[in-house]
Amino acid sequence: MAQTWYWIGLVAMAVGSGVFGVAAARAPERRWQILWTLYFFICLIAAVLYLVMATGFGSYVSADGTKTTWVRYVTWFTSTPLLLLALTYLGRSSMPLVASLLGANAFMIATGFVATILPEDALSLTWWAISTGAYVAIAWAFLGRYKREAKAALPASGAVFDRIVLVHLILWTAYPVVWMLSPEGLDLVGDGPEALMFTILDIAAKVGFGFLAANSLRQIEQNGEAA
Ligand code: RET
């Protein structure tokens, strides 16, 4: 069952990278080139790694029968910084904020990876909590400083940032929850439902969010605030 979802993920990411790639090549203005190029690479990286998973690689089964799909962390480690760059570009974030978000994000994925590969339950849940601490800091920064800076730079577009931050936080918050439900965490759902949930989240957070980001930029333009 998990395999089917990997193929679906591959197709969605391939279509997404195709659409965003063509849009990037045709974009008349620099701001559109930047945005579409970021989402092109976000989807391209995911497409390649979904191909790895769909063809049965990128994971191992430990002695107790638990399957660990480590290649997900390669995708997340590479694509989440690009997602954050796109958001901070839209919100004209300051360099200190960008640095903090990228740093906390790298910390979150690195410690989440440790949580995933550790065999002992108690230890692995402790690393999950450490990783989630970094995620809470990221969420805090988006609700506070990110919105403040974006609204100071683009005062007519406040609603655009309220919406994009809300959708961003709903999607990203679901990741640690799915992890906790999966065999890596409390083992309440199996590998199949885990693959389904992560695939849907990945498609929404990459392809879906790419369109939301584009829609946000369009609204910023309509508000007369595009640089
Ligand atoms: C893990 C487990 C440990 C605790 C936390 C996690 C958070 C992961 C997140 C991933 C986001 C991925 C995206 C991918 C591509 O679109 C590592 C699952 C907090 C937030 C957005």
C-alpha cells in the first residue's frame, strides 16, 4: 500500500515541478522568476526522492520489523529551507529572521532524524520532543516577528500574510503529529497510512503551497505593493 502512495507522490511532484519550471522560464518579472524557481526545485527534489521510495529504496527494516524511511529526511532537509526562503522572500523578512528560521529548521530536521533512527522508544520520543521544541520556536517566529516584519513592509497586504501563515502552520504542525501516530512513534497506525498521510501532506505543502504563494504574490501586486 505504501508503494502506491509513493508513485502518486512521484506523479504529483513531477507535474508540480513541470508546471513551476515552465512558469519560471516564462516569468516576465524577477519576483515571479524567484518564486517559481524555488517551487520548481522544491518539487523536483521531492519527485526524485519519491522515485527512490517508489522503486523500493531509501528505507530499511530493523530487527523488530519496523520500517524506517530515512530518505524522507533527505527530502525535508533540502526542501524545507527552500520553502522557508520562499515565505521569507514574500514577507521581505530581515536577514536575522531568515537565519533564525533556517537554523531552527535544520536543528528540527536533524533531531527528528535522530528520533527516527533510534531503536529505543523512550529515547526516540525524547528526541521527538527536542525536535518539536525547535518547531514551536519556528511557529512562534512566524506568528510574531515574521508577521510584524511583513506587515511593516507591506501594510496593505496584512490579510495575505495572516492567511499564508495560517495555512503554513496547519500543514507543518501535522508532520510531528503523523510521526507520533506512526510506527516510529506510538505505533497507532501502520506504514501504509503513514505513507498516505505524509504523501498528502507533502503534496499540499509543496505543490499546493506553491499555488498559494503565487496567489499571495498576485494579491500583493494588486495591492500595489510589489517591489
Ligand atoms: C518530525 C519528527 C520530529 C518532530 C518534528 C518533525 C517535523 C517535521 C516537519 C516537516 C515538514 C516538512 C515539509 C516538507 C515538504 O513539503 C521530523 C516529523 C517537529 C515540520 C513541509
